Amino acid sequence: MKNIPFSMAATVLTVALLAAPAAAFAQPQVPTREGNIWGWRDHQPTESEVLKNEAAAGVEPTPTQRQSESSTVDQLYRQLMVTSGG
């Protein structure tokens, strides 16, 4: 009769020890996010990087296209600031 509580305790301890490593592997490391850096990678290129890559690919926009894009972005920004109350 004294062996039953000991075997039950040993079984519970064994299961707990076997489950601990499985639980450790179940939680992947979550990358931190700071600004444009997420998952240890820069996900948002700078304007100079974009312009350099476009020029290298031969698809650089004309100055008129750039001005139009800039005006559109400025307009969207103003709309966002009005709707957000900022």
C-alpha cells in the first residue's frame, strides 16, 4: 500500500518533466518591433533607397510624376489629420 502513493508521485513527476521541454518548444520567439524594424529586418525602405533602386531598374519617375505623388500624399495626410482630430 505504501508503494502506490510513491508510484503515483513518480508518474506525475515523470509526466511533468516530459511536458516541460514540449512547452518550451511550443512558444516561438517573438521578434521585437521598433519603428520600421520588425523581425530583425527593415521593412520600410527610405525614399533615397527607393529612388536609387528605381534609377537602377530604369523606371525612375519624372519630376512631374514625383511632384504629383508628393501632392497626393500631402492631401491624404491632411485628410487623415482632419478625420482623426489631430
